[in-house]
Amino acid sequence: MQAGKSNKIEEILNSLDGLQKATAPGFFYPRLKARLEKEILPAATKPAGILRPAYALAALAVVLLINATVILTRNNSGEIVSSSETETLQSIAADYDLNDVSSIYDLNEDR
Amino acid sequence: MNEQELIQRLRNRDEAAFRYLVETYQDRVYNTALGIVQNAEDAEDVSQEVFIQAYRSIGHFKGEAKISTWLYRIATTRSLDLLRSRKSKKRFGFIQRLFGEGNEPVFELPDFNHPGVALERKENAAKLFRAISRLPENQKIAFTLYKLEDLSYQEISEVMKTSLPAVESLMHRAKQNLKKMLEKNTT
């Protein structure tokens, strides 16, 4: 009985001997080509190189760097306007008597 | 056209070269995929993916192996990917049913009948394929390449990027496991 079972199992294990290999279905290449065009073609419609996200991020980084440089330069000098420009503004203010701010808003003062 | 020339023309996106590649190797790729995934539609799908991947990655193929070895490697990898995805869908479907969702039945694939098996051997072959489907992945690959594609152990070792003794060991263990499974199911 055991020999019989063993033979049966050997028979099953050998059932693929002499197997004829399967062939790819008909029109395999045309179907593959259509799928390839569908999958690869959309890549050709992507934005031109210059509009790629990597370039956009690089441009943004440059802008931020310039802004940071300007801000840091401004903080180091401590003034928005240069000293010669300040003198000019002060002399103009003096011509028009604008240095004394309090007099503009004091409505009770006799002029 | 020799292999080096074919590889160069494929890199240049020569359509005639790609068509030659497909027509030369499509049967080998399909037969390998069919033996592993055991379903004709899935095997065709996998076979298409193999050639699409070959198209995309020809630039990285250094030509250190034969084109056939490279394609067998992609075919076995893609076939195993499909089996893993089937397994995880089955698991997810089971969990969904546990929570009262997912009313779609999860189909157990019917017995696989390879079209190239002689009529008088079909029943035995179907039992063998069922047992093969339960082998661990590496044993499944080695056994399928050996039995369905008649690859030598040396060729199998090149496809699987492993040593010849490792393939011999895989084949030995595959046969032992198949015998055990068949013993259980044979009266």
C-alpha cells in the first residue's frame, strides 16, 4: 500500500515532464505597445525642464537667501536711512518749522 | 543581431529592436509567469509589466548577464509581487468581513490547468501546481524555472543571483515539501 502511494506521488511529481511550454497570447506585442504608450507618453507632456518643481524650489531658496541677506545687513547697520539723508530731512523740517511736533497738536496754544 | 548590439539599440529607443526583444522572449516570460501566478490573465499582465520594466530600465542594465537571465529575473520578481498583492487583498477582505464590511466573496483560485500538459496527466499536474503554489517563494521560483523552463541549476543560480549549492538545496527542499503536501492529500 505504501509502495503504491509512493508511486502515485512520484507520478504526480513527474506529471510536468515533457510539458509543452505555453506561448504568449495572440497580439501580445500590439497590446504591450498600446500599454507602453499609455504609460510612457504622459511623461512627455510634463512641464518643460525650467518649470520642474526642483527648479522652482531652487528659485524660491535664492529669493529667501536674498531677503535674509538684506534683513541681516539692515540689522547690522541699525538704521533704515543713511546719516546724510537724515541731515537733509532735518534741514527741510527746520525750513518748514516741523521739528516741534507738539505745537501742531496743541489746539489751545496762542500763536 | 547579437546581444550587445540589441542592448545598444534598445538604449537608443529603437522600436524595431524592442519588438525583436519582445518577440524573442515573450514565450519564455509568459510561461514563467504562468507557472508562478497560475492564471492566464494575470500571467499576461505580468508579462507586459516585465517588458515595460525592461524598456524603462535598459539604461541600467550593464550586460553582465544574458538578456534572458535578466528577463527571467524581472519575470519571477513581478510574479511574486502579484502573489503577495493577492495574499494581502485576501487578508484585507477577511478583515473587512469580520467588521461587517466587504460583501464581495474572496475567490479561491480554481485548480490550474497548464495548457501544455498532456490530457492524461492533467489531473496529476493540477495537484502538483496546487502544491507548488504553497511552496516558500525561493523554492517555488527554483522549481518552476527547472520544471517549466528546463533551466539548469547553473542558469537558475544566475537568475536568482545565488550559488549553485544554494539552488541544489532549494530544489531538494522543494521536492521534500511537495512530497509531504502530496502525501497528505493522496489516499
